[in-house]
Amino acid sequence: MNEALIRSLTPSVLAVLVRRGADFAAAEDAVQDALVEAVRGWPADPPRDAKGWLVTVAWRKFLDATRSDAARRRREDRVDEEPAPGPAPAVDDTLQLYFLCAHPSLTPSSAVALTLRAVGGLTTRQIAQAYLVPEATMAQRISRAKRTVSDVRFDQPGDVATVLRVLYLVFNEGYSGDVDLSAEAIRLTRQLAARVDHPEVAGLLALMLLHHARRATRTAPDGSLVPLAEQDRGRWDTASIAEGIEILQAALARDRLGEFQAQAAIAALHADAPTVEETDWVQILEWYDELVRLTDNPVVRLNRAVAVGEADGPRAGLAALAELNDSSPTSSSRGSPMPRHTAVAAYLHERDGDLATAARLYAEAAHQAPNLAERDYLTRQAARLNALRRG
């Protein structure tokens, strides 16, 4: 059975049921029941019209559930109006499904889970494994999310920016369990780009492709982190880079610059440099200036400080970092350092020749690291500088 086909059809089948009047939660349950039937029956007897088959079976599952639920008797007028079997309607409401799954009433984690389930067609078990939580916990999260959006009108205008943020959250989860969430995010973003003509959708797709092109070189065989400057550029996926740059150029030509286009432009400049020494840091800094103008995000300002250090020298980078300290020194009211802030300071001090300060800051950054790979990398940097100082 073609699992990719079933997953690609899931959102459009779900959208048909919701358009016919089923509430989102009941429709999603019915579609999942239909998928179970497909898994059982299609290998021996595949249908000629896969989508039409799924729509018919899912609608009948919904009607059966509705008839058996006394609390839903108010829908009886609709129950007796079952459409005749036949080709699925040509109307594609998948875009509205994206908007529904990224509804502002949902928390980011719930929106991500619901998008992967309803739009991505993943099972609850697959999503739970990907996020390293028990299946029961993920099932409860998805159930709550479905209840939250069940009363939202399906034809209500959606927010593309919210959808893009959800897809970017999925992409940044990477790979875990038996699901490649980065690849899944790219697939879903391609699907969205085919349905909505928006330069920021193209910008996000380009950004994902450009980052994904470096994936094989981000870690060593032992699992240790390999920073961008040390990656083997000969192993980068040149086809993905070329596609990402082409998509980005078309988006930028529309002169409607947004956050994801600017991020993709920075990624493209990194990807286009044959060696790390040939990186166009001056142009990268210009794009970070655009990003600051668009978002005024402390993390963007932190990355800009690195670009300043590369373009104008480490002293200038440290000055930019000091400006960031004055405006937004911490990431929380409890005074915890902004993620990667101490590591950036260590790097700039090392570039400036202050090995003692850099070693101390690398060690501090290791204690603040969000994961084991970053902690080990930063610990090695501190040890390397301490060895240089002793030698």
C-alpha cells in the first residue's frame, strides 16, 4: 500500500467532511477510521479513485458515529442526506485545514501536533515518538486541540503567518523516532505553497531547503556537533541548495520582504560560499539589519553581533553584543541568559585573542547548553583554549 499517497490525501478528505458539516473532531476521527479500513483492504483490492473511496468511507463512519450518539440528534437532518458514492468533489479545502490546525486559540505544541495529525496524516504513535512523549499524552493533547477548534467556522479567513510559524516549529524538531520531521515540514510547506501565492510561504520553503541541504554534515559519525565553519561543503545537497535559491529569488523579486525571506537570504549566502573564508559577511550583515527592522528579535540581534564580528572585526562584534546586553540582556524575568549568548561572547573574545576570558565563557556556555551535543562541543572548546594557554 502506498503510505505516501494516503498521507497526501488525508487533509483533503478531512476538509471534505468538515465542508459537508461535520465538526472537526468527529471528522478527524472518521477519517482515521477510514484510513484503518484502507490499510486492511487496499493491498488486496486497491480502489480506482483513492480519494473518492476515502471520502465515502469516512463520511459513512461519521454518519454511523452520529447516529449512535444521542447528544448529536440535532444533526439528524444532515444524517439522511448522505451524498451518493462517486468521484470526490474538485473543491480543495486543504488550505482552510492548515488555518484551522494553526488557529490562534491553540498553544504552539497543540497546533504542531494537530497539524501533523490532520494535515500530515501521521498517527498519534508516530507523533508521540517524534516528540519523545508517551502516546497517551500525545493523544490527550490532540484530543484537546480538536475540541478547541471544533466550533471554529471552516470558511473563516486564516492567518498565513501563524501557519508558517507552526511549520517552522515542526521543521526545527529534526529527526526522532521513525518520522523525519524536517522532511515532513518541507512536504507540508510545499503543499501549502501549491495552494497559496504568498512570498513568505516561498521564503519559508527556501529556508527549509537551504538548511536541510547541510543536514548530513551537521554531526560527526560519533554524534558530536559540527559547526557551519567546519562542515564538509562537498557533502552539501547541491540540488536542494539550487532549488532553495531559485525559490527565494522568485519570492524576493515580488518586493514584499518578510522574515522568512530574509532568513533564507542569509542561508543562501552561507550555502553559496565555496569556502568559509569566502563567505560574504558584509552582505549577511545587511540582511541581519533587515531582519532586525522586521522583527526586532533579541535572537536576531545576537546573530547580528556574530555577523558584525565577522564583517568588521571581533571588537565591533563585542560592541554589538554589549548593545544587546543593554537592551535585552536576559531571556526571562528570572535573569537566565539568552540561549547562545554566552557562547557568542566566548567566540568573539577568542577571535579578539582573549583566550582566558573565552575559555571561561565557553565553560559557562556549556552549563547553559540546551542539549548534550552542544554541551559537549562547548566543553571541548573550553578545554582546547585551556590547553593552548598552558602550552
